[in-house]
Amino acid sequence: MAALFLYAPVVRAQATDPAKNDPRYQPVAPYLAPLPAGSTSVMALNSPLGAGEQVQAGGSDQPLSGVQAPTLGPGVGALNFLVPSLSAITQLSTSSPGAGFGQPADSNYLLGTLDLNHVSNRSELLLHYSGGGMFSTYLNSAIQDLEFTYNFKWQRWSLLLGDDVSFLSQSPFGFGGVGGLQFLSGDSPFGPGGSLSSILGPNQTIPTIAVPRLSNMLVSQIEYKVSPRATWTAAGSYGTLNFFGVGGLINSSDKLFQTGYNYSVSPQSLIAVIYTFDDFRYPAFPQTIKYNVVKLGYARYVTGRLSFQLAAGPSVVMLRGVFTGYANNLSWALDSSLNYRWNRTTLSLSYDRVVTGGSGVLVGAQTGQVGAIIDRTLSPRWRLSTSLGYASNGSLIPNTPSSSFQHYNSWYAAVRFNHQMRPGTDLFVSYGAGLQATNAPGCTSPNCSTTYINHQFSVGFNFGLRPISLR
């Protein structure tokens, strides 16, 4: 089915004999689509605009109440390319004795990456896949990550379908000690423009021991243009998080429904009213968590330079089960992001406060998450990338009737220097660190404590093949 799905757009492109000046079949400059730290998306950061280039002043065609991540706006023209690349990384890591083991370990990553962008007058297909493995002195595991969105538009209606699935041995929150999988798998020459929001689907901001886990999120969305300035959206998603081979971690699922009304105050400004309902379930626990949120949102866009979004409002957490009985908690929720580009530097900031499934460690959690990514071109061949993430997770209910409420604080920081050998191919060195503090030990060894830190030193090579034009 996946092969037929991907083959259809290519056949349509080959069956057409476009005019030479058709912009849909012309190569275009890549554009940046910054993502919040901790996202499972593996699209890379890359800034194509020079210091003297002009930027079109305009807005974004993405609704504020939608499921797509905010970007710096559409690129110039459309993309019809298949972009393969290869990455090889070797890494030395150390951990404090409080993590349960303190001996240095070496790891090697080998990854292949494939980006597909296919755009026509009515449809847009965006796909990213990374696959390979990690080989180390303590664990060998597979790495699989796939994200795609397909958007089809009619005169007033549009339909979006998407999936974000990953099979990893670690939490994607700062994965690999380099700030996330997007830094581990090299640089995609094109921004996604339609990647799914990182606050949807299973949350994994509490790092755990290395254990295989499968995370999947299916999403669909319809959008209706009520008027030239107003749109209405309705979206649903189903996410699962399952762990394999080790007991003690909690499998979960969640069903989400979100709807909203968006109104363009000006070409650059947008306001919205958003309602979200999320239902969390746990196969091993007779407990459910129902999450209701109403938010007012504001967004401002300047294509290619600025993307700012803020949505906040009251929430009601409805707890039902043997641990809590019948209880309702009032709280508040917030979703915000800022993407800004100037000269040779791109900045991405985000902060979210939501109820999550508990990252496989807790039965539900009140989660606050901060992310920051800075990318700066130092010279024509040198680039500096930094990534920072922080997450606070507090349990909504105890995992057992006799246990107390738990709290986890996790952060990671990474810095990377890239040296470009040719377009799409570069060498890099990086350093990453992560820390976790909790009020309960995360392991059972004699030297186990409630706080531990780890360090990673990495050297890698990214080899990008020539883009394949889809005609």
C-alpha cells in the first residue's frame, strides 16, 4: 500500500508534459522550517537566505487551529524532488554513577535518509524517512523513523492525512546526545512546510533506560474556507506508545479531537478559538484521563523572517479509575512558538504546557516543555548549530495505591560544528549533555541516586546524493 501511495504522484508527474516555464517542475531554493526541540520529526535546519536578500511580506496558509507545525511560510515555488543521503557517526558517552552504570561506552550509528516532496496544483505530499542502526558495547538496536503528510485541496475544502511513526531504543527527547534525531541524520536540503505538531501524539520527555519502543500517531484533518478571511478546522488523531523486552514501563494510547475557528485580522495576523479533547488509556491500569481545553490564539507571520504563535486557555482534567475515583482538576494550557531568521542566523523557540500520557513512566503527567534551536552560518563552509531542551513532568496520579506523586526534571544541551565539503556533504563534531532529576530513583543498583548526568562526544559524516527530479 505504501509503495502504491508513493508511486501514484510520480506517475502523474511523468504522464504530464508540462511547459518549460511551469514553476511546479523547476528547482527552487530550500527554505527553513524550524521545529520545537524534542520533536520526533527529522527534518533538518538550513538557512538559504543571504544577508542581502529580500523577503516577501505575507502570511501563512496554515490555520492556527490545525495539526501542522508552524514554519516560516511557504517556499518560492513548489518542490518535486526525491533526496537520498547517508550518515555515519561514532560516539563516546559517559554517565554519572547515579544512572546505575558509570563506565564509558562507545556507539556507532549508520543511517540512510530519504526526503520526498511532491506538489501539484491541488495536492502536496511530504515524506521523510530515516532508517539504520545503533551498534554499541552494551546494545545493538534498529532506528526507524517515518513522517509523512498528504494534503489535497478543493475549492473550499481540504483534507490532510498524516502519520508519524518511530522505532527507537531511546527517547527522542535529545536523541543520540546531539540534540535530537534531526541532527543525527544529516541535513535535508528542503524544509517540510507541513510537518506535524510536536505536541500531538505520545510524549517521551522523560528519558528512560535503553529499551526498544514503538511510537505511532495517525492524524487526519479537514479544513473549510468559510470566507476569504475565515476558516474552520476539525482534526482527529490516534497515538500509541509501546515498550518491548523490559517490564516496568507503561504502555499507553490516546485519542484526540481538535476543532477551531480562524480569522485573518490582516495578511500577517491571525486569531483563533480552539477546543481540544484528549482521552488517555493504559492497558495495564484501570485508569482513564480525559483532557478538555479551550484556548484563544494569536499568530503573526512575515514569510521567510518571522513566525509567532501563542494559544492559551483553561483546562479540565477528568480522572476516572481505581486510583483516583471520580475527580476533576482545573488547570491551564499554553502552546507557543517563535521562529525568526535574520542575516545568517535562525532562531526557534517553543514552550508548551499540556497534559500528556506520562512518557511510559507515569500514569499521566502535567508536562511543561521548553525548546530552543539556534543555527548560524559562520562562513561559506562552516556552520554552528545548538539545541537546548527542558521538560518538567509531574504525575497526575500515583502509579500504585501505596506510592507517592512523582516529579521529573529533564534537560539536554548540544552544540555541533559542521564543515561543508561540497553541497549536501559535510563532516561534523558535537558535544551533548543531559541531566535528569527526580524524587524517586530510576534504577535499583546500590549506587543509584535521584540525579544523574551524561555526556556524549560525537564525530560524524553526512553524504548527500544528488536530488532526483520527479517529472
